[in-house]
Amino acid sequence: MPKYNLADVKLGTLMDDPEALAIIEKHVPELQKLPMLSMAKKMSFNAVVGMASGQLGKSAVEAMREELGSL
């Protein structure tokens, strides 16, 4: 069973986990510089990815889901 339910877990919770943060930053290196980060931290991972999918690309989103699911 995965450590996190990506439908419910907040981005901020993932960012507090060094392993999860490393995965996210690998695919979104500019994460810490995003102007809306404080708001995004309060949203679920799926909601953030849904809003940013146009900028992230399908392959990056799928890779993050797979890697986070392996934690």
C-alpha cells in the first residue's frame, strides 16, 4: 500500500517528506520559486497537478505519480 493517497494528501505534506520532495523537485525543479506555492501547499497533490498539467506535461505527471506511489 502506498504511503500517500495522492487524491487527498496536501502538497505541503509531501514537501515536508524529504523523499517525496526530492521526487517532486526532480520533475518540477522550479517548485520552490513558484509564486502561488503557499496556496498550492494547502491543496491536494491531484488538484495541484490538475491545475498545472498543461505546464508539467503528461509524462512528468505520470512519473511523479509512479515514484510517489512507490514510497
